[in-house]
Amino acid sequence: MIGGDIAAGLAAALTLEHLGWAFAGAFLGTLVGVLPGLGPVATIALLLPTTFFLPPTGSLIMLAGIYYGAQYGSSTTAILLNVPGEASGAITAVSGHKMAREGRAVEALAVATLASAVAGILSALVLALATPALARASLAVGPADVAAMMVLACVLAVVLSAAPLARGFAMLGLGGLLGLIGTPGPDGLPRFTFGVRALFDGIGFVPLVVGLFGMSEALALAARGTSGGAVARIAHWWPGAAAIRGWLAPALRGSLVGAAIGLVPGATTLVSSFVAWSLEKRVSRRAPDVRRDIAGVAAPEAANNASAQTGFVALFGLGIPSNAVTAVLVGAMMIHGLPPGPALMDREPTLFWTFVGSMLIANLMLVVLNLPLVGLWARLVTVPPLWLVPGIVLVSGVGVLASDGLAFDVVLLAAFGGLGYALRRTGFPLLPLLVGFVLAPIFEDHLRRAIAHARGDAATLASQPIAGTLAAAAVLALALTLARRGAR
């Protein structure tokens, strides 16, 4: 049955329209990954308003392609210049840039691309196998279980970030308060609006996410000023199979590590890359230096791609964003009236299987984009960051204004841009804020229904096995994090 669904998804993904969206996402993702500082979250946030004018399936294919395409592109400048375009590329740069300095840049680039492709294809299969089963299981989950699941997702979003716990929970609370603005309270009246009529319908997702990630990125680039780097000359793009022998086993191990970590809400591609790299150091301890370096590129590159792509399992199976990118994709789905989670599998199964088929195809496209064109991508890093700022500001303002046609949204865009930049400078994480904003209204709704079903009896609520297990897992994750950080 699954095999037939995947075949049907591949057939739908091979239509000219869907191929075009997959290529657009792969191309933009590679470009974003190569340009240090911009990042897939900011890019997807900037492009979110354009999805009003795109078909639902095409917009999701393109936005997702930008995310995992950025993981591919990040390795190019990480290897050649020791300047990763994405945070996870910093792990690849440890061994990859060493190979480049030794004149083995082509080998490192080839291994990074091939390992990413293997991870991407395996992750698409994990998504196809795990999501329907997870969606079916979630249909038996009650409102109390969903509320507890969202508490666990929020806790994981905080504890898996590098920021201090107090700052993470402060951002989670701020995001929750922003998400509840305008939502009806027990009396049916909008809350936290302070009499501002423009807030009666709540804060729009588009101005918030574009401001926090897009405009704040423009401010950060402007503050950073110009920078450039010497680009290694690439004489050829394929080193030969003998020069990269031994890359497949580390890539498979990295794929397994990344796929497992990607299933955890709140995990990041950086965590996946680091865990895979640390594992590979132990596995290949007795290998010659050449093989160790190849493993040090293959494992983290496979891990960050696998983690990025299996993060869609929680989005489609449970309706829970596992990271900042999938939280933005929740907004894209809501724009088109698509319910994230198991209801999507019932209402739009063709969309899901087309998405899976497009992932398989886009990963093959990314091999073509990243190997033969590596010289071109490497030279893009010499573009001064200040040149990007006017374009980002223009796209942000026009996109937000076009989404709802409200001038107040432009004011919110500027306010959240300034807030996002200030939070970045002071070390406050943005992901918990976004997760809190997305999940707070949903959590409140399910908690109210759970209390109504239990007739206000706290003992009945606490006795539900799934909800209790998830709540205990949240407490355990917090306790372990406190113990680990306290022991340092």
C-alpha cells in the first residue's frame, strides 16, 4: 500500500508544474545555504506572503525545498572558506576545510553532496513510512493528550536550544502572550488588545515571522558590514570514486542519527551534525587520516540533511512544528486552509504523497546543482552582505503589505524586526518565541476541552495515561537539562 502511494506521489511530482516548484526550492535553498547569514528561516519567512498566489502543493514543495536545499549549499563555503552558510555547516567545516587546505577540496565537496543525497532519500522514505502510522495513532489521542504533547514540544524547544533555560522560557512565554492577543476569552471578547482595533483579530503570522527572521536578519547584515574571502579555484568537479572511497558507511550512520534526532520536536540540525560527528570520531579512531577526514564530512552532512527532512514527520503526523522552519510552514498551511497534522492525511492525501515524491526528486536535483556548479556557488560568498539589505527590506515590506493590505502590519513588521535584532544581540533564542506563538492558542483550546470532558476534575485529567506519560517526559527532560547544566 505504501509502495503504491509513493509511486503515485512520484508520478504526481513528475508533472511539469511540481518539477518547477521543486527546482525553484532546491535552487533558492542552495543559494541561501551558500550566502552566510541569510538562512532558510529568514528566506522562507520573506517568501511566505507569495504563497497567497501559489497553489498549496506547489508552495509547500518550494518552501520545504529551500529548507533542505540550504543544508546542501551550506557545505560549499564551509569547506572552501570555513564560513558555513548554516549553523550545522560549522561541524562539516572542521574536517572539510582541513581537506580544502590540503588540496582535497573537490573530494570534500563530492562527499558532502553524495552524503546529503543519501540522507535525503532515506529521510523521504522515513517520512512516507512513519507519518501515516503516526497520524492514525494520533486520531485516538484526546484533547488532554494533545495539550500535554504541546507542553512537551515547548519544553523540548527550550531545553534543546543553547540559550540559558530562563531566557528560553521567557521567550516561550512572550510568544504565548503574543499568540493569545485578540483570541476570545471566556467572555467571548478579544483579549490583550488594549483598545487597539487593529489587534482585535490578533497579530498576523506573516508580519511576526517576517519581522523576527527577515527584517532582523537585514539589520544584522547591515551591522556586520562588508566582508569577503578568497575563493579556492575549482579546476574540476568530480574527483573519481577511488578518491572518496569509504564515504558511504559514515553517510548511512549519519543518516540514522539525523533521522532519529529529527523526529524529536525542538531538535536542530546543528545538534544532529554534532552527535553524528562525535560518533564518527569514535568509530573511525583507527582509520587513516584521509578516511577519518572523509568520515568527518560525510557523517555530519548526512545527519543535518536527515534531521531537516524527518522534521516534517511531526508536522504532518501530529501537527506540531519541530523547529523554526516547520513552524513557518504551519503558517503557510493555514494560509491555504490546510490543517497541519492527521486531518491533512484524511482531507488531502494526494498533497502529502506528492510532497514525499517531490522530496525524492528535489534531492536528486540538488546533486546536480551542487556538484557541477560548485565553482559558481563558491564565488557568491564574495557578494558584500550590505548589498542584500535593501532587497530584504523591500521584499519584507511589500510582501507583508500584500498579504492582508493592512498598513498596521507594516508597523508590526518594523517592531518585530527591531525586537528580533535586539533578541539576537542579547542572546535570547527566537525559536521558543515562535513555537509559543503558534502553539499557545491551540494548547488553550485543547486544555479547555480536556477540562470540560473531565468536568473540572483534576484527578480525572491526571489519570489519563498518554497525557500523564507526555507530561512526565516534559518534566524529565527539564530535570535532566537542569542537572546537566548545573554539573558544568
